[in-house]
Amino acid sequence: MPIGVVPAGTGNGMAKSLLDSVGQPCTAFNAVLAIIRGHKRSLDVATILQGEIKFFSVLMLAWGLVADIDIESEKYRWMGSARLDFYALQRIFHLRRYDGRVCFVPAPGFEDHGEPANYNDGSSDTHRNHDSSLEQAFDVQQNGYQGSDVKLENLDWRAINGPFVSVWLHNVPWGGEDTLAAPDAKFSDGYLDLIIIRDCPKLALLSLMTEMSSGGHVRSPLSTYLKVKAFVLEPGPRTDDPTKEGIIDSDGEVLARGKGTYKDGQKGLMSYDKLQITIDQGLATVFSPV
């Protein structure tokens, strides 16, 4: 069933990506007109898996700086979209770094990134914090689509160890109307675009963030930019305070809240623990200007 996307939120990354692909402004009028005209295009869908819990994503997954800005800036929602810029400055000048590890299957041409690694299935039963009602809801969905059946153990895995400032996976070019997160991303190429920022001076990071509106941040030597077919995130605590952890955010929704995070008393869909992501090429269909 084709999905129509109308920009009515703070970021509007999917609508921006669709309309910008033909040079149209990101407006509700243009989005609705595209739906009326009925043109369609395929869209990759990512399956995020932790144990038996699955989440399907079409936009992005973030951990570290980008996730902290996206979720913690909710307290300033009265500011509108300016809340993101305002809170980004706060987070840069009080920068957090997170221990952890990422493993990935690189796309052809990106095999030199990271070090060789063995496949780790991303499953863990430790400190789950989702409640029984969520488990029951997912039990009902077991007859639906179960996610990719790619034999991940047969693929060539690479790994990068932290600490990290930011880990950001993107399915489409724009993360928001003024954030060209992954300029080389395609709607249905079968890959996710991975942007990693590790150790980075605060002033250099501030300069890097100002280039996100044009996609220039991915060309900086301070960031790593590559395409991946599969991904495993092993999130860790903050380097400055091991008693505090981070937030994992997908498509603007909180997947997991670690200890000591914003609203950490709320139940998360997943635990702040290892998770796995695979991608199905062209699984979804969206209305598009062309």
C-alpha cells in the first residue's frame, strides 16, 4: 500500500527528501499534490531487532549527539524548530562521549573502514526494560512481516570501537528540512548511510554542525561516512560518567533510554543494549513527485 508523506512536524526529513529530489520546496501543498498525481517510488525499510522485539524504520537511527539533541530538546518544543539549534549549542559546549562499538557490513568500495570482525547477532537478554504490554502487542504481530532473512553470518563484517560523539544511520538524504544528513543516500539502493563522529574538538564540531545544511560535514576528516548493508550497535556509557548512558532514537522515536538519561523512568520499546539492523531493498512504496 503506497504511503503519502505530508510535512506537518518539526523535522520533516522524509517529505523534504522526496520533494527536494525534484527541486521542489518542502510544503504541504507540494506533498499533497504529489499524492494526488499518484506517482510512486520504492523505499528501503530497515528492520531493527533486539531479541524478539522488532521495529521497522524508514528514516534514520541515531545514538550520541544527534539522538540527544533530537529527544532532549523536546523540553523546548514551544520554540518550534529553533529548539534543535538551541539545544545543539548546549550539547556541543557540554559535549558527551560514549563508549561502545559498532559492527557493519560495508557496501562495495567501503571495505577499508574499520577492522575485521566476527558476526554478533545483536541479541541480549540483559536488563530489558520494556513491559509485558509491549511484548503482548508484538506477539499479535507475529503473523506479519518478520524482517530480512539475510544470512548475516556469511557476510564480511567490520568494526569500529569508541568512544563516539555521534553514530547516525540514514536511509534518505535529509534528516530535517535544513539538515542534509546523508547527501549520497538513495531511496532504494539497499544500503544505509552511516555517519560516525568520534573524538572531535568542540569548536571544530560546532563548525562541522553548521555544514549540515549543505551536507559538507560528511567530507570533513573528523567524520566517517560510508554505506552499510547490515549493522550492529553495542552502546555503552558516557566516558565522563560511567553511571550514565545514552538514548537510541529511530525516526524521531525513543527506542531505548539508558540510565541517567532524559525521562529515563519511562519504559522504552527496547533495552539500552546491543541491537541489530538489516535493510530490505524497496520493501515500501511512497507517493513521490516523480
